[in-house]
Amino acid sequence: MKNKLFASLGLLALTIIGLTGCDKDERDINMDVTEVKTFFTPADNLSVKLNPAGGEVVAFEWEQAKAADGSLVLYEVAFDQASGDFSQPFYTVVSDNKGVLNKLSLSHGDLNNIAKLGGSAFFEKKKFKWMVLSSKGTNVKKSAVTRTIELERPGGFDVLPGNLYLTGAATEGGADMANALKMRQVSPGVFEIYSKLKAGTYKFLDGNTGTPKAYYIFAKDGINAIGMNGESTFTGADKIMRVRLDFNNINASYAEVKEMKMWYCAGNEFWFTLPYTSNGVWRKNGHTVNYTQMPWGFEERHKYMMVINEGAGDKNWWLNGNSGDPAGQDGQYPSSVAYRTINMTVNNGSQWDWGWKFDRTYLPQGSVADFWISLRGSETAYTMNYQKP
């Protein structure tokens, strides 16, 4: 009984201490934050003639706000109509570094989209107000000042194409619309294709039957812009090209694909170069597999690399898998499309990581196999693969 009494009293004391501690912690939390009082850039009433294709950036900067407890303050920039009071801003965006920095960098493409959301038409010049919101937890303060920015939108496209095809005498499919090559939509309004171009004309269609809309690329002020109802011309020797069209920013870009190679990780070397065949496919037939013997067995990791030139010299672009440490594939051939899909954004050139593994059950030491890379827009994904003849 005595021990039970002491235990109960001890538990009561701990509970009181815990509750007291919680009350103290709650009292120590201070959500107070100051409003931003001074803006640095851009100047009030700045007028910007937007050129989304040019890559220019407008920097919004302001003085730091202060949290009463000295902790981190987060920022957002809000945009409203020139007559608005920011009770319902039509657009808000966190500052650089996920809201931490007292600075926001917006490209002309970003500002063009903001102007569009604010009701601005193509070629229209319109003023908008902007302000900064500083926050600590749920406590949000509007800046003590606002500024006005005038945005002049360029021309553009009211409706973005849902599909895009490459056609013309300069293309692999020729001028017959039925043989037009489908491009891949990498994001809304952005399309690309890997294909051979030869001397001649070409254009882009939003369909391959009926009377589709036609687009072309033309040079304007040093930028490759997108226009309608015209044709582009390719000159010189045949080249394997990556062509991209961005209808959001009304610009296009070219890159020559100069080489495609297979990298074998354990050998720390390229096994072979894959010749281009047609329609976005590189293929090497009849290669004899010679794995490197490691303490844990024959090493199966590999990946690919292409050499591209976007106009400023050759550079390596690694075609990676979707895992830094790919799963084993023994007994899995043919691997799933998800496993074989190429991650075109990682560009990791480390010796061992971000590749794939061979199925050594299907492809043992000394096997002869065909290897290929498919960057076709008509397929569900960009993929790598191999097969015994």
C-alpha cells in the first residue's frame, strides 16, 4: 500500500511537471512578425515589354521582416489589379529558395503568365500592383507599401496544341501528312522530337489528318520564334537533331545529337557507339557481352550517354534510369517499361549510379545481343532495351 501511494504521488508530480512544462513551452512560442516596409526593386511603375523567348529575368527585392523570436520568416509576393486592395489577389508566389529569401526572380515567361492570369490580352499593355506577404506560422502580414508594374504581352497562342507532328521534305517522314512524325509533349505546350533532318523545308502540325493548324520556326531578334502558316528551311548536311517548341514562351530550340554510347560501369568505359537508324532510334546489333568479374559476381550495371551540341560546343548528356541504385533484374527479362524508361533530367555521369542492370539469366557471359535506345515521340516513354538475335 505504501509503495502504491509513493508511486501514485510520483506519477502526479510528473504529470504536474509535464503540464507546467507544456504551459511554459506554449508561452515561449511567439508568432509575432513585422511587415515589410521597404521595396528595393523593381522601381515603381516599371514598364516591361515581355519577351518570353529571350530568357530575361526581373528581380523583386525587399527589406527583411523580423520575427519576434528571431526565427525564420517566409515570404510571398502577391499580384492584384491596379484598382485592387489585395483582399483577393489573383496570383501569389513564394519567394526564392522556397520562400526563405527576400527576393523573387521572375522570368519574362513567368510575367507573361501572370499578365495572362490578370486578364491581359496578347499585345496589351496593362498595369498591376504587387506587394509582399511576410509570415510566421499562421501569422501573415501585408507589406506596408505596394508598387505598380506595367506588363506588355507579346503575341501568342490562345489555345495550346494537344499534339504536334513534324512533316515536310526535310524530314524522315517526307511531305505526306499521313507519315508525319509524332512529337513528345514533355509538359503542357512544350514538344520535342529526336529525328534526322536533311536539306529542305519542314513544318509542324497539330494533327495528321484533315486540316490541322500549321506552325513553323523563324528567327526574330536572335531568337527562334514560333509562327503560323509558314515553313522552316534546313540547309547543309544531314544531321540528327533534337527540336523543341515551347508554345508557352513562343520559342523553339535546336540541338544536334552527335553520338550515342553505352557505358559499362565496372569497366569504367564505353562498350560501343550506337549508330542512328531512323525515327528516334539508335541501335547496335551483334555485340558480345563481356562482363567484369567482381568479388560478388559478374557486374551488370550500365547506362547510356549522348553527345549534343546546342550551339555552344559539344557536351555530354547522360541517359539515366530512375534510381540511383537500380534493382537487380536477374530472371526479370524483359524488364518492365517503367524500369526501362529513361530519366532525361538527371544527367548523372558517376561511374556506378543512375543506370540499369542486365538480366544475367537471360544474357549470360559471352552472349551476343542487340542494344537500342528509343527516343520516339509516338511511344509511351523514352526507353533503352536489348535482345538476343
